[in-house]
Amino acid sequence: MLSGAPFAVAFVAVIAVMILAISVWRVHPFLSILGAAVILGALCLNLDELADTVTGGFSATFGSIGIIVLMGTFMGVILERTGAALKISDAVVRALGAKRPNASLAVMGWLVSVSIFCDSGFVILNPVRKAIVKRIAASSVAATVSLSMGLFLSHCLVPPTPGPVAATGLLGIENYTVYVVAFGVLASLPALAVACLYARFIGKRVKDAEEAAAEKENIVTSYEELLASYGSLPNVFLSFLPIVLPLALMSAASLCTLADFKNAAILFFGKPVVAVPAGFLASLPLLRSARGRVTLNACVEEGIRAAGPILFITSAGGALGKVVGASPLIPFLTEHSEILSSLGIFFPFLFAAILKTAQGSSTVAITTTAGVVAPMLGALGFASPMLQALTVTAIGSGALVISHVNDSYFWVVTKFGELSKTSDGYKTVAAASFLVGAAAMLTVYVISLFL
């Protein structure tokens, strides 16, 4: 079994082959990712550990997101097919304006993900994104990038999302959480601007499946034609309720956790696995407003077809992440962290970025890096609470870099965003996550010059 530097080299080689298999050789992502997990596991684990680790990572990921993705997909289909998503888009466009759809979606995502996981947020808001695209004939890919990066930024940078909260605790600055929030917000602003600019750039060069098909067949549907196809739209309250309800439930639970207020009912209903199904139940009255044009069974069948590939590919990524977590790679990086420590405020950023890129989970990257950095705060010169709070933001910036095939969020965004090619996922989600992470870290560095 390999360990230390030989395993690190083998890891880089296996991941490179996995990326080539998906992007160049057109091997299905499920087979490529699961194969990489098995090969890496065979290099560092015994056979019993290998089987348990791969199946454990697969089942844990499937269990954690399965119900959320399925119920969120069912809800999304109902919102789309009853015209409720179009009703929501009308309200959003009137409130935020039609001239800056990318900025509007990015800010909407950022605000939503302050209190909920970005995966759940994208599933819930995707119907609104699609409806806005149809409403104002915007680029669907640009809208996908803007919304996903807005969600991703606050997920990694701003409490009360779990990663920043955990890092704040590990660094022992719970009483200075307000600094972490302030620095997270400041780092988010230029990163949001970068996300919108890149979304505009890549939206002209990459098309999703629906755009590509419409362009090939020269299909142009006006908003009036789209509106007429629904007959009549449901009322505003019924349209918004399936989205607002789960967001409100999860936000309430997050605030209770942050305030250390123990309320069993709020915490239970605020779990994503409970809150998202609640949103699905709230969408059922929309079927009645459709007057028989849309049936529940048809929506469920369509949702299962759409969610199946996402669940299995994402679970394979969970198996890969579990293998990497059980491998000698993270202990090896931790043992040699002094090599990077001379980089100052860039050290926590780079360490988190390496872990994020290697194993896929931003939360794991944030908490692991915080655990490594905590004993080194004095040596790094981060003595004041403000510098320590800025360190949390640097760690979160690193955890943005890079979302790719071993990250569940990559697959949620690319599949719900209807990006049919994995290479398009690299051009959009992976590239954008690198850029926003770099922009956030540049802001952190500039702030550090004044502290």
C-alpha cells in the first residue's frame, strides 16, 4: 500500500486520468468517478476497508441528498408545468428589473445561501432561473453560472452556513463572529462582480441542451406565446409558497443554531430533508389551479427521470471523497504544512484549495484547514481577533476552488442547468468557482494590508 509522497503522486495521476476519461474519452462520469475511487482505494486501503469506504461514501451521499433532490425536482416540475415559475419570474423581473438578470440572480443566490446549503438552494431556485431566462430571453448558461456562484459564495464565506461557523469555533473566535460576517460580505462583493462578468462571457460561448436544440431547429418562442401556452397562471401567493416555505424553515433553524436557541420543532422542520419536502407539499395546490392539464403522477415520473442521473453521479463523487478522506493524502499534507506556512495569509487559502480540489467537499476543506491552522495562528502572526476572523474568510475563499467532478454541487448545477457535456461544466462551474475564489482571496489580501 502506498503512503506519503508516492500516494500523492498516484493521486494526481488517477485524478488526471479520470478527468481525461470524462472530458476526452467520453466515458460516463458515473463509471469514471467510481473507477477512480476504487483504484485510489486499492492503492492505500486493505480490501475490507476498500469495500466499506466506497459503499459508505456512496450511500452516505445518496442518503444525504436523495430525498432533497427528488422532492426538489418534483416541486420544480410542478412549478414549471403549472406556470407558477413564470408567475414568480414576472414578480422578480418587476422588482429587480430586466436589464441585469445575471446580477439579480447572483444576489438572489447569495442572500438565499446565507442560511441554507447551496445544493438545496439551487434545486429550489432553478425553476425561477429557467422562468426568468424565458421571460426576458436571457442566456440560460449565464443565468446558471450567476445563480450557482452567488449561492456558492455565501455558502463558503458567510455564517451561519456550517463551514464558516465551524471554522470560527475551531479558531476560538466565536465571540467575534461579527468580524467573520463582515469580512465574508466584503470578500463576496468583488467575487459576485467577477461571477457576473464571467457569466456574461461564457454565456455567449456555451449553450445548454435546450438552447442548443432551439438554435439547431431555429425555434424562437416569444414571451406572449409562452404565456398563452399555459392558459391562465396561478396566483402569486400559491406560486411563491413552495419556494418561500422551505427557505423560511431552513433559515429559522440556522438562526436558532447561531443564537444557541434550542427548539426541537424549529430545528426539525429546518432540516433540508424535511423543509424541501414541505415545499413540495406546498406546491400540490398548484395542480388544482392547472385544472387537469398537469397531473401529480406525470410530474413525479418526469422528476425521477431528471433526478436519477444526478443522484448516481453525485453519489459516486461521494465515494471518491470518502476514499480520499480515508487515504494518507490529508495526513501527508498536514505533516508538511510548514512548507506552505511562510506564505502568510495565503497559506490557509492554498491549503483549503488543495483539500477542496482533492476531495470535493467545501465544508470538509474548511473544517480540516481550520483544524490545521488553529495551532499555527501565533507562528503565522495572526494574533488579533480581526486577523483570525480574516483567516476564516481566507479559508472559505480556498474552499471555493475548484468545484469539479468530485463535488456534488458541480453535478447539481450542471445537470439541473442542462449542461449536457462535462467539458461544458468545466468551462462554466469549475472555471467560475476558480475565478470567484481567487477574487475573494485577493480582497482578503488587500484587507490584510490594513490590519
